[in-house]
Amino acid sequence: MAKQIHHLEPASKIVSIFGGCRALATTLKVCPSTISRWSTSNEQRGTDGKIPQKYWGQIIIAAQDIGKTVTLSDLSGLTDSQFN
């Protein structure tokens, strides 16, 4: 069976900012499969688009290093008003 590519948010947006799973994995010093799992459904043992919080700080800093902005809203999938 062919592996399906999912576009689950917010993971897909963040992966795209860094140019793909492999590029983000290199940045975070993790296996590409770790990043790929973020964009995989729960049914297929993924995180259903959720990015584990333990990576949020690294992602925000790495994005700044490449001239991009990633916010807590981007990482959580919540809007700013939902943080209040």
C-alpha cells in the first residue's frame, strides 16, 4: 500500500516553512520520520497535525534564523483570541 501524504494543520504549514520534513528534521536534529508523523493521522499512528510542545521553542528560534516568523498560534493551531 502506498504511503499517503496528509496535509494536517498546523504541522503542514510549519514543515512547509522549513522546506520539508527532511530540512526541518535536520534543523531540530531528529529523524525525518519524527516530523512526518506530525502530518499523519491518528489512525496511522501520527499526531494528527499536532506538533509536540517540546519542539515549539526550537522551531520559533530556527524560523527567526531563516528570516521567518512562527508564532504560538501557528504551532498550536489556535487563534490569538483563543489564548485569552
